[in-house]
Amino acid sequence: MKLFKALAGITGAIALSAGSAFADDLRWKMPVAFATNLPGLGSPAAWVADNLTTASDGSIQVRVYEPGKLVPPFDILQSVSDGKVSAGYTWIGYDQGKVPAIPLFAAVPFGMKPPAYIGWYYFGGGHEMLQEVYDNKGFKVHAQLCGIIGPETAGWYSKPIKTLEDYKGLKIRFAGLGGKVLEKLGASVTMMPGGELYQALEKGTIDATEFSMPAIDQILGFNQVVKYNLFPGWHQQFTAQYMLINKDEWNKATNAQKALVEASCTAATTRGLAEGEYKNGKVLAEFQDKGVQADQIPRDVLLKLREVTEEVLEEEASKDADFKRVYESQQEFMETYKVWDTRAYVPADL
């Protein structure tokens, strides 16, 4: 908590020292893809909006609109780019159909842990490459990393997953590159917003779903419908959220205002990760009392999933130059990071 107060203090100090730098006020409407009561996933958006108003002494005011109240969750990128809204807060992996490289900035199967991802993003050129990826596809947005959480669960199922064959013919909601992996295995993959998933499971529209980490999945009530919850979240070892800002709006902001947005989003990224890490263990420990069977995917199945994942990533890299460039950058970083990761941290089983 002291860290968060310190970060807020820094942003406040920037505001106080800026003086006339805030001559032009910013008034932004910001639709969000996730309800702000969802810890680590939606909550950072509300915190950022409040912090920007406080730290800028009212020069920046961001009005948050809950999912679907202003813009459908899957339309946020286009709406921000077109200037229909000034900003949006979303998981950018939803737009892989429009921007093939974008899932690499959102969640990568068998990819980096959150600390590794933010290391690459802030210091390995990730932030700059993300702006270029959007520019290359004609989208007028400035993207700012503004939240991250740890691994999701591997999904909620009505029956156990013991072999790759169990995915064949399964009607499942699965996002991003992980969805492409399951499609290769014969699953029928669909995409829908989180608010529609409970009803889809209940009605049998889908047989299974993934969405997020235990602290969030419990709020959405998946355990009330199906009882098999799988781990680890191989498809999303990190989940990153971003604040997208219309490029014209971003260019109108002063340097001091931009610095406040960057500082607030950096603080929100820390807060989002901390909130998930704090809450998930307790929720998971209580699942058994609620009749949930939390299973680990067998190691041989995980190894095969990784093989298929590598095929998917290579295929995507061969089809899109931006994907190839970003993927190679991440792989190069991971070659050296693994040395640190495997040698420096105490193994989990100890």
C-alpha cells in the first residue's frame, strides 16, 4: 500500500510542478471491456480514472462506462481509432482478426510470466513496437499498458480433460492464440464477452469456457454450472490490459498530462498484479468446499499442447511481418531471461 501511495504522490507532484502545462483540460469518455468490480482485470480502469483526476487537479477527467453501456466490448479499438470515444480500456487480444500481431502483447500460450513480460515491454522495446503495430494496420491509437494479472485457469468443463482427444468436438469459449491451438485439435472455438458466459454454459450453448483467474471466475459464477476447473493456464501465463487513447486526443495532451497517464497506468499495472496475487490463493483453497474439482492437466497433454502452440506461433509469424518481428524479439529476450528465471528463484515445490 505504501508503494501505491508513493506512486500516486509522484503523479501528484508532477501535476503540482506542471503549472500552466495543464492549460487545456482533457475530458475523456472511456468504455471498458470488463466490469470494474472484477479484481485486477477491470478494477485498474476505475483506479486510473480516479487517480488521473486527483493527480491532475481536475485537468484530466476520465468517465468510465461499464461494458456495453457506451460501446460493445469488442468494438473498443475501432471506436477509439475513429474518434467516437476518446479512450478505451480492454484486453487487446480480442482484435487479433484485425491486427494479427496484437495477441503477442495480450497473452501468449506457454509465454512469459508477468514479471518477464513487463520487463520486455518496458525495457525491451515492447511499448514502441506496439505503437508501430497499430500504425502499420491504420489504427489511430496510442496504447498504454495499464494492467496485468497472472495465469488464468485453463478453463471450466463439464467433464475432465485427460487427453488431446477430449478437445475434439468440444464447444468452448477460448480467447486469443490459445483458441487457435484448440481449433487445431478439433474444438469448436467461439468468442463472447465475459458477461454472457454464465448463461451460455447454463443453456448448453457452450460445453466449456475459459475467462480469467479464480478470483474473477468465482464472481462470474462458473462453478455454479460446471465443476471441473483445469490448471495450469497454459494459454495465458500473463493477461495484459491496455488503455487505448485516440491519437488526436493523445497529441493534444501536454507533456505533463502524458506523463500522468503513463505514471498512472504503470501504477495500475502494479496494483492489478498485486490484487490478483493477493486474492487467488484464498479463492482456490475454498473451491473444494463448493464442489469444484480443480485438476492439473497431465504433463504429457501439456507437452503436446506446447508442440501445437509452437506450430501455431510459427504459422502466424509466416503470415504477418509484425507478428514475426515481435515474436522474434520476445524469443530473443526469453533466451537470456530463462537463465535468470531458472537459477535465481526457489522452485515452487520447495
